Amino acid sequence: MIAELKIVIAALVLYPLLISFLLMILQWRREQDMFALVFIANLVNGALTLALVVLYVQSGFKPVEISLGNLIHAGDYRFDLMFLIDNYSVSFQLLIGILTGFVLKFSRRYMHRETGYIRFFASLFLFVSGISLVALSATLDMLFAGWEMVGISSFLLIGFYRMRMQPGRNSLRTYAIYRFCDVGLFMSAWLFHMLGSEYFFLQYHERALDPAFVQLNMWFFVTIGLLIVLAAMGKSAQFPFSFWVPRAMEGPTPSSAIFYGALSIHAGVYLLIRLYPLWRAVDFIPWIVGSVGLITAITANISLQTQSNVKGQIGYASVAQVGVMFCELALGWREVAMLHFLGNAALRCYQLLASPSIMVMSLRQQAEGEVLSAGFSGSIFRFFGPRARFRLFAFSLRGVR
């Protein structure tokens, strides 16, 4: 069982990197040839995800820690390739496998004949590798490695349309917020090492930190907790960092769907779930998490009302729901927050993938007068039927001409 899990986990994290590398170095003359490789990789992704779920079920739903050896050993520091298989990681990886499959399938036609077609898929597979590493990591150091891969791929895809100035600017703005807040995650890992230990998720899977140890190193844990919250706020676009979400929608719609509708935007929630005992060791930090989530839920709901495009509205709607998840975690409802996360991610991904079709339908209705004619429904016009109101609306346009 352990041997099979090692193979599956290593493949889930490493094969997207291999696909990304092959896409960039090989000479592709036709889109069909390149997408054949993407299609095969998509099938492999689905098979590996299914294998992970099956193996976890066969283990009796017991948390399993997997070690693939040591990568770096410098002095007292060791960077071990440690992975954790439990309810949270398997649920997250299953979501990644399903949504990635839909997005890759959707992208074949959506990105047809786009300049940078290959670059898009290479960046997307880099993201898949990074987010899988975030989902399956067993230590804070491993999670940080995947966290940075997600940030880099996000930067590349927001600025995908290089011929325009605005996507480049927005990618830099978003990445600047990422870098500022990611310092929190890096510093919190470093401070925990300064305490002479490493944070293993399984070690504190079902128990809190030793209160005496926390009290003895109170300022360390206060600082670590605040830095973790900062990192989660930046990645999940919580107040006051919510402004980068509509700017991040400059990238292609499939990347917006999987990043800011589904997976990346919820990474902050997953971070708080994984490090739950660490930031709850200090009494006032849950109050900060809850306050940030509540303020974000309110401000994001206000902001989505004034967005001029459907992608921005969906992005802010997703941010508002993430704010509610922060409140759920502040109340100690980890399982509820995880279920909320899975449901919201699937819904927002679907909405963003459907948004181009919705916009086309809306513009067609507007051109035919169906949307604007709905305004003839107040006062005396409510006594007319839909067809009569439409004719009155069409007649009113004659004066405009």
C-alpha cells in the first residue's frame, strides 16, 4: 500500500512539470499534435487521482504520511519530501483532478489559434504541479514550495496577453501582493525552525499545541500566527487585498476559472485548515481571522455590484464566500469550511467557464431589444403583455435615431 501511494503521489506532483517542460522544448507544428500530449496528460491526471482515492479508501480512511527521501541537507536543516494523505488532502486533490480535466478540455477550443497557445498550457501544467504539492504536502516547507509555484504560474497567466499593456501591469500588481504576503508564510516557517522544530501536519492532526510550550514562547507564536493569517489573506484576496481580483481576470477565461474561481483563491483557506492548531494557539488570532472574513464578505458583496464585467462579479462573489469560510474557521468549523470550499470552488469554476456564452447570449438579447425592453414593465406598462412592451420599446428607439 505504501509503495503504491509513493508512486501515485510522486507522479501527481512531477508529471505536470514533465508535461510543461515537454510543451516548451519540443517543436510543435500543429495544435492537434500538441493537444494530443495535453489530452494524454489529462487522462493520466484523472487516472492518478482516481488511484489516490481508491488507495485511501483501501487504507480505511486513516491518515498516512509518505516520505520520498531527502532533497536538501545543509547543516542542521533538512528539506524532506514529505506528503500527507488524509481527508483534507484527498478531497482537495480530487477537486484538482476534476476541475483541471474540465478546464483543459474547455481550453482546447477556447484558446484555438491564440498567440501563445503552447505557453498557456505549459503555464497551466506548472500550476497543476504547484497546487497538487500544496494539497498533498505534509510539512510547512513543502507547502511553501508549492505555494510559490502557484504564484509564478498565476503571474504568467495574468500577463498572458503580452501585446496589451494592461495585462502586464495587472500581473505585476497581483504578483507584488503575492510576494508581500508570501513573506508571511516564509517567515512563519523560519520562526518555527528557530524554535528547534519543524511543523508536521500529521503530528498536530487531531490535537492542539502544548499550552506550556506556547506560553513559554508566546511572542514566537503570536508572530507566527499573524504571519500565517497575512499569507492566507493575500492568496485568498481578503480585505484589504481584495482589489487585485478583477485585475487578475485579464488572463484567459480558463485560467481565471481554475485560479480565481476555484483553486488558487481558496489556497488561503486550505492553509488555515492545515495550520489550524498553530494559529489557534493564541486566543485573539481567531478573532482577527473572523473579523477579516466578515469585513471581506461585506465589502466584496458591495464591490461585485459595481463590476462592469461578469468575470469581475464572479471573482468578487468567490472572494465573499471565502470570507465566510474564514468566519467558519474562526468558529472552529474546519469540516464545514472544507465542504464550503469544495462546493464554492466547483460552482465558481463552472460560472467562469460559462461566462463567455452568457455574455454572447446577453449581447444578442440586447441587440434584439429583449433586455432593454424589460424596462417597460413599470407604471402603466405592466398592464401590457411582453410582446406589446417590446414593440413600444422598439418604437421608442425611433426617436433616438
